[in-house]
Amino acid sequence: MSTNITHLLLILISLLNLFLSFLVWIKNKKSPSNIWYSMVVLGGSLWAFGLFGFLYVDSLTVALNWARFYYIVAAIIAYCFLHFAIYFPFKIHSDTNILKILTLAPVIIIIYFLFFTDLHLSKISLVDWGKDVTLGKAYIFYVAYFTVYIIISFVIWSKKYKIADKIDRLRLKYVFIGTGTTLIFGSFFNLFLPIFNYRYVWVGPFFTILMIGFIFYAIVRYRLMNIRVIIARSILYAILVGTVSSAFALSVVVVGNLIGGNTRTSKMITFIIDAIIVVLFLDPVKRTWARVTDRIFYKDKIDYQLVLQEVSQILAREIDLQKLLPKTAALLTEKIKIKSISVLAPIGNKFVPIVEDDDHSNKQYQPSENFINYVQNHQGIMIVEELIRLQDSLDHKSLRYRELDGFIKEAESWKIEMVVPVSEEGDLTAVFLCSTKSSGDLYSQDDINFFKVLAPQVSNAIEKSELYEEVEEFNRELQAKVEARTKSLQEVNMALEERNKFLTTMQVVINMVSRTMDLKKITQMIADSIANELGYVGGILSFVDFDKKVLLVGAITQNKMTIEALGLLQKKVWEYNTPLQEDYNLATQTVLSGKINFSDRMSDFLSPPVEKESIDKIQKKLGIQTVVGVPIFSENKIIGIIRFLLAVKRDKIFSLDIETMTALTNEVGIVWRNLRLYENLQKANRDMQEANIHLRALDKAKSEFLSIASHQLRTPISAIKGYLAMMLDGDFGKVSPKIKNVLKDLFESSARLARLINVFLNVSRIESGRFKLDKKPIQINDLIESVIIELKNQAIKKELKLTYHQPVKKIPLVFADSDKLREVILNLVDNAIKYTLKGSIDIYIKHDKHELSFISKDTGIGIDPSEGRTLFRKFVRGTGVAQIHTGGSGLGLFIAQKIIKEHGGRIWAESKGKEKGSVFRFVIPLYDGQDKRVEK
């Protein structure tokens, strides 16, 4: 190839690469993939220009510098190509500043080798075919660096290809082929071949034509880098300039020849005519070439006006919202060439995807509440890429940034590129979520303007649809209510008829079974009613013998047909016993499982133990087609089974029949239970009567014994007390102090025994109904003082302080039996002394206009609050008192309560707990001045 032609071609290739680099960069200055690719192509332009300089200059020193230049450019091409691979067509690996610096380090090393050592370019010499360069040892490092970076780039693209969509795969394919071919041949001629022969080093840049060709095709076919507009317009104006220039030149020649001559006047006329021709034909020529370029670059150019007309037809035609929105989205997806469009609309309190009923192909996007709130608060068409740029300008700590960040992340997770809200008077009525365009282009201003015009029309259509839906819903509800009410009335009427029949039948059965308490007669009545009242063929009632664990026949429907049929058996029906074993027959299964069973063979329920041949004959004779076994429940226990014999097939047995059968078996269970309860009650009554007779005899003997014993003991005890009192008074002479103390102990013990005898005597009188009170007006103060005198010595012995706090004012009279009331006071004070180990006992009297209260307060062992109410029962003593005083009978408080109640009063105990003392109180009415002596 001629040297001059080689130089010109290298200059042309450099200019073509420079032009492509400028187009890629100018289209999107902020896109990383555009920036890195423009640098790769710019590197190709400089590489070709560097080789031109190497070939063109005559000086070997200058040529060596040009060689250094294009080797540095090639190293930078590999560096930029790696980062382009990271970003194009989408990013799956992070490209941090640290990574950029680390990957740039080999370039810096190569620059060092090239300019400061001869390890890369050893020397340059002039040979017969041109300039020859001897490569140094560091060239191997250069080859390895270039090869590794290119291989890593293609590995990254292969990974992306596996996960890319169809358009991105096609883009990758052509970029892969174009750049790959250029790199393979360029590397061969400029990287590997120079190791052996440097003669053909200028060939490599020519293969960038392949890259430009494939990239050009991808721009036209798949809108690569989104620079199709610039390419199309650049070519249009280049062709237009060429056409106009050619036409102008041709017209000058033609018109000049027609006019003739080469005078100044003829030239002026020629130029005027040519100018008029250019002015007249410039715009038609421009439109013609625009159509040609558009046909190449814009095969799928969108006619927004036509799309708007088609959408308007859908909005006007469709009323159903479930069809309107999906059809609109489908049309927009097809015509605007968007990969997918989801439509959200409010259903209840949430925005949900609106899809056609038969569309189950895709997983629909479910938006978060924050996403919808953001759309509501920032109404207007939102382009996600623009929002990302806006986010970069915001403070990361601001609320706006956090809201925008959440919105962008959710949009990106569902691959949403544009959000189009549809509003009606500020209220959000729908949201169109648009994914990427099929071409991969960004959404243009034409797209945004189109959706701005479309949104109000969709809003009106939604409002119309909602109004229609409300009317339709009202009509449907009204129609449904009418139909439901009509059907309900019909069902109620039928149910009432069936229910009346059922209740009538059950009432007849209940009336029959209520006439007797004989179980055998009742079960026979029920068996007969199955045929007479329910209209079935008959029934068999069997009950469980729990002792023998067998099923025994209790009753069978008795009529002429059944009696004749039973005559076919080899022995009496009552003689057949069915063992309660699993899988013995269907009757035992029913009893053991508690479930209703059906069979079209009577033998399934009865054979064994009954002979199958006999059962089959009976079934045929009676015309039985279905047998229903229903278990009899009684108090959650299965006590038997009723086999209902029906003359219809199973599919003719309705729920009301089953309900009737179940109700009848329940009635049998209730009757069985009631009869068992009646029998148990009768037996219990007999047992109780016999026990009552024995108890009365024992009680009478006990009362007589207590009465006789008390009377027999009172006389000698009274005599002993009398003689001890006389001895203490000195009636038998002076008694020494030592003997006197013994006599006092004997006297107190005799007094306690006398009181105990009185207690038993009072208990006997209370239980025998002979307890009498001799009431009269008395002064309770006298009774208290006498009790204090009697028990004072007992308190002194225990070193207790016994104090009666006598009121200053006169105490009113009470109407009472003085002996019985003194016995109560004595018992309470005596108990206080017994169960108080240290401290004091204080006695108080209080009264109001109607009642008098006696209070005994001690610092003794106290009472458990839970035992307060039980202390006044017979033979009950407090917990732990036996260890303090073993002689208690548990009857004192019982008698005290009876005495106080007979006086019309009440008595109770109070305590805060163990070891916290106790208070005993009784209240009786005051004497009202009327003479009403009573003996009770």
C-alpha cells in the first residue's frame, strides 16, 4: 500500500474514532458507561494518529517518541476498556476509587519503562522497509498487562450476559463482536507480531472500522448509548450539505451553458437562478432525506397522537375498572414500547395491582405504604434517574434524602424507571409504574408530555368507572337481596314444614315415653314409633351390657310384617348376643367409634351373630334398602345403638332424616339416664331412710346418756364445790396457807368441771330441742364483775393483767337470761386467759340507742383469718391451740353462738393473724321497757 494512502487512511480512521467518541460523550456526559467508552474510542483515535506520526516523520528520535506515545495510549485503552466493561450495560461490581487507582498502577509503571528506561523500547533503526523498533525485556510485562485487562473485561461481560434481558444481550453481543474483533486483530498486529517483525505495526488501527461498523449497527438497531438522534441528525445534515452543494454546482454549469457566455451579467443571472432553486427546493430535499434517515434510525418512532387516540377509545369504551386499566397498560406497553407497565389503584385502604381476571402470568408489584405516600405528597411524573441525580445533591442526613432514598430503592428493586400518578382533585386515584423502555432509551420529554396529557383522561375514565361500578354494585346488591330474601323465605317455609313434622313426631314420642318409668316398655314404644310415626320400615334398639361387654337387643319394632319376618330366624332374637369387638360387625364399629354408619346390607349390622342367610331373607321380605346405625349417647358415654331400617336408597336420605334419627337416639339416651337416675335415687332414698332411722336412735341414746350423765355428775360436783368453799372460808377450822392453795386449785378445777358438765348438758338440750331461756331485764355489769372475780386468780397465776373498763355512764338494761349470758361472758374471758401467754385481757362495754356490745380483747396467740368463721362450729378449735391448752372441748363457742342467737344478737371473732392477739365481740338488743318474759 502506498505510504501516502496509509497516512491518509490512518488520519481518516483517527477522525472517525474521534467523531464517535464525541457523539458518545456529548449524549450523556454523566453516564459512566458513556464516559468510559468515549475514552476507549478516543484512545483508538489517538492510537491511529500516533501510528501516523510514527510513519510520517523522518527523524528516528521523534519517531521513537511517537512510538512511546501510542504505546501509552494503548495501555490507557486497556485501562478504560476494563472500567467500561464494569459499567456497560449495567453495573454488577462496585467501581471504587481505590480500584481505579490500583488498576491505573500498571499504566504508571509502563510510562516509567517507556520514558526513563530502555527496557520497553530498546532502540529504533532505519531498514529497507521503514523504521524498525527493537523491544526490550519489559515488553513482556506490557503484553501481560494488556492481555489480562482485556480477558477480565470479557469475563465480566460474560457474567452480565447470563443475567441480562433480551435487549441488553443483543447490545452486548454487538459490542462484544465489534470491540473483540478490533482487539484481537489489533493485538495481533500491534502487540504480538512486533515481537518478531515490526513492519506491519500500522495495520492494527484499520480494524477499528469493524468496531465502528458493529457499533453503528447497534445504534441503528438497538439504540446503543442512546446516541441515535445525534447520529441521525449528523448524517442528515452531512447529506443535505452534499446534496445542496452538488445541486448548486450542477445548476451553475447547466444554467451557464443555457444562458451562454462567461460575462459578469450571465454569472449574476446564473447565481440568482441557482439561489432561487436552492431556496425553493431546500426544505423538500431536507424532508426527503429526513424520511430516509428516520426510516433507517427510527423504524419504530412513536406517533404519540395516534397512541393517544387509541387509548382514548379504550377509556371511552371500557366501563369496568378491572378491564379499563389493564387494557390501557397493555396498549401503552405495546405502543410506547415499554417492557412492562403495572397499574395500581386503591382497593379499600391499600393500593393494589389491577390485573385482568385471567392474567396470572407475572408476579405483581405490591407497593409499600411509604412508596404510595411519597407519590401522593410529590404528585407529578417522576423519572427515577432524575431522582437519583437529585438525591446526590441532598444532605445524606436530611429527612428529604431518607424519604427519597427509600423511594428510589423500592423503585429499583422492581425495575421501575418512571412513575406516573393519576389524581382527581388532589386525591391519588391510580399510579402507572413503567419499567425500562424496550429500546433501553431513557424516557424523553415527548414521553413525559404524552403521559401528562394522558393522566387527566385516565382520571376522568376512572371516575366514570367508579360511578358506574357504584350503580352496578347497588343493582347487584338489590338483586341479591331480593333473591336472597325470596330464597330465604322459601327455605324458611320448607324448613318450618319439615320442622313441624319433626316436632310433631318428637312430641308423640315424648308423650308415649312419659307415660311410664319402665325402661323396657319405653324402648318398645320408641321402636314402634320408628315405623308408626317416622314412616320407616322399623328399628332395632340394642344396649351395652358393660359387665359382660356385649350388645343385647332391647326392643324391635312390633307389627305384622316384622313379626312374620322375625319368624325366619333360627332362634329368638333376644338370644343373640353381639360381643363388643373391633370389626365384629358394623353395629359394634358404630358403638365403639361413636360415628353414624350406613349400609345397603342389613347383614353388615347383624351378622354375625345372626345367620347371614336369614338376615338376607328378612331384608328382602321387608323391602329394606338402607340401614342406618346411630349410636346412643348418654352423658358422653355410648350406651347402645339404634338400627333404622329404611325402604329408600342412601341418596334419598336427607339431613332432616339424620337429624330426626339423632334426636330420637338422644331422647333414648336421656330416658335411659333419667331412669338410671330415678332408680339410683330410689335406692339412695331407701338407704337414707334406713340410715336416718339408725341415726335417730343413736342420737336419742346419746342425748339420754348426756342428760343422765350430766344430772348424775352435777350433784356430787356441787357438793364438792360447797365443801371446798366452806373449807376455804374457815368453817371447818383454820387452814394453813399451803393447804389453802391446794384447796383453791381443787375449787377452780371443780368449777371448770361443773362448767364442762353444763356445756354438755346445754349441747344435749340444744340438739334435743329442750334448750330454754328465762329472759328478764338484767344489768350486764353485774355479770361481768362476777366473772372477773371468779377468773382473777387464774389470770394472776399466768401473770396476766385482767381489766374490766367499766363505762362512766350507767349501762342500760338488757332483756336476757342472766345464767346463760353469764356463761357466754365466762367462756369468752376464760378462753382469753387460756390462750394468752403474756400481756393483758381487756373487757369493754359499748352501747348505742338499740344495741349493747361486749368486747373481749387480748394479746394472745391470735387467730388465722381463714379460721374466724369456723371457730363457732361444734368441736372446732383453732390451729395450734391444743399445744397451749389440752383440755378444751371445742363446744364453748358453739354454745355461746347458740345463746347469743337466741337473744336476737350476733357474735364474731377478729384477729390480724397469728401472734397478733384477738378480739371477741357479741351484740344483743337493749331492753325497751316492755314486760315480755319468755321461756324458750
